[in-house]
Amino acid sequence: MRAEAEAHVAQINAALALLRRSLDWDRALRRLDELNARVEDPTLWDNPKAAQDVMRERTRLDSSITATRSIEREMNDTAELIEMAEAEGDEEMANDGVASLAALAQRADKDKVTALLSGEADGNDTFLEVHAGAGGTESQDWAEMLLRMYQRWAEKRGHKVEMIEYQAGEQAGIKSATLLIKGENAYGYAKTESGVHRLVRISPYDSSARRHTSFSSVWVYPVIDDDIDIDIKESDLKIDTYRASGAGGQHVNTTDSAVRITHVPSGIIVASQNDRSQHKNRATAMGMLKARLYEAELRKREEAANTDYQAKTEIGWGHQIRSYVLQPYQLVKDLRTGVTSTSPDDVLDGALDPFMAAALAQKVTGETVDVEDVD
């Protein structure tokens, strides 16, 4: 077999080895058999919540095992096809086989990334908060751009997105907003976005067309299960109610239905205004607070396991993890990845940074643009 095909086979085998190791292959097969037996039990749905947990775990395991077996089978079949084509001198068929192996290697690498999301809460739904920094309208407009990017990213992955809290800016943009993103591995994929995002551009709000630098911060934390007990003392809470803001509606700006909760010991602040019932908004805000406290505990555990963790993940206005520059001719360059955006449509799933940069370009210019790598 030609060297190019052998390289692809080696890449696929390495990805398959990691997939099996992350699944604990033998244990996963036994667990899937157990779950299949439970699904056939007619009493399973006597407890709907437990049944949903079982079905969710079964679907995840079955999908991972089936995908791994499928990749291995296709690799072996394609490798045999290439050997037969070379033996018969069929150059075109051999080239098609190599191209198929290359595509299969990309698929295996994508599945490998999913398998690496094995953290305690990586598979959970997630809350995502966006806050405008200092800078007035400029930063508020940038915060709204980020919010739209994350909404589009989540929808592109097939996740369900709910707006939990929204505070509009005075002239444009937003002061803050909170999204609830529901989908498989939502927290695992989004958690690395926590931090400060910076945009440099010629301001559309400056009549002198001067360059402005804007900052917005992003917080990402997982939705926790009811089984996880987070002890919160009522005396540690400061609860405020206020009138919801938004596009309109019978309850907007008419009743103090929105709820803001401050956890005094940690300084964590959460808010909810998506429901017309103050009681429901309070329950949602308490859920968000528990999730924030749980996420903080997860970070402490990781910090204990890795002494460099805090330096890498500390969030503050001096710690930037994403920088974007709106260049001449309406191109956007992500300074961290080196990607210049000229259409979000062509960006592969999981390539979050170039997708966001392209979405930014489209938001700023109003035109559809392509993403191309820049060395």
C-alpha cells in the first residue's frame, strides 16, 4: 500500500485507540448490554426521570460504540480495496480509496475530540453569560455581537437556545445577557470560551472614524442535575426584584417579575427574567447560582490537579483569551488562531474560533463571507 494511505491508516488507528481508551471499551460494551436490558423492562417508565437518564446514557454509549466500529470497518474495507486496485493496476480506484481514507481520518479525529470531552460535567447543558466591559456603546455593541455568535454556533450544532436574562444597552447592543444552551456536550464544547474577548475596529459610532478597542467577558458554567446537592444558606443571599426588559409583552415593564440573586460570600450574581412569574424566575436564578457554585468547585479540583490551571483560566479584564481585529476591506482576523474570515457556512463543526470570526464579519459587514486559514 502506498505511503499516503498508510499514513491515513496510522492516523485512524491512533484515533480509534484513544476512543476505546476513553470509553473503557470492555466496560462500555457490558454497560450497553445492561442498558439494553433495562430498556426492555416495561416498568422502566414508572419513573420518567430515571427512564430519561437511562435512555440518554444508552443513546450516548450506543452512538459512540457504533461510530467506533463503523470507522474501523470502513478503514479495513478501504485499505483492502486500495491493495486490490494496486494489484490490478487500477490507479483511479486506488486514488479514490486514498481520498476515502483521508476523509475517514478527519471523521475519526472529530470523534476523538468528542471522546476527549470526558469531564465530570462536559456532557451537560450549559449557561452562557455575556457582559459588556467599560466603553459604553462600543463594548455593548461588541457584547451583542458575541451573543449572536454563540446563538448561531449553538443552533448550527442543533442545540436548543433559551434567553434567560437580557439587559439592553442605552443606544445599541447589550449590557448583559444569559443563554441556556441545551444539547449533548454543550458545556464541554463551550467551556473554553470563558474569559475576556477583545475587538479592535474602526468604530461605526465615531464620526471621526477612529479605531476603538472594546472588551466583553464571557462566563460558561454547566447545568447541574437535581441529584447534586449544593448547600446554600438563605442568610448568604441578597435577592432583588425588578421589571423585566425586552421587546415587549404583557408582563414586560409592568410587574417586578425579574429576579437578581447575589451570593454574598462568593460575590456571584445571577439573574432571570424569561418568565412572567417571579416565583419561576427565582427558581431559575437559584438553579443558575447552584451551577455557578458547582463550576467554581470543579475549577478548584482542576486547580489542585494542575498548578498551572489558575494562570491559564483566571478571568479578569487583564486576561484576554480571544482577540479580533476588523481589518481593511472588512476582513476579520482572530489573533489567537491566525484565521482571517472573508463565511460561516463553510466552517466545520467544532471549529468554534473561525466560525465566530466569520460570524463577526457577517454581522459587521452584512455580507456572507468565507473562512480560510492564514499561515
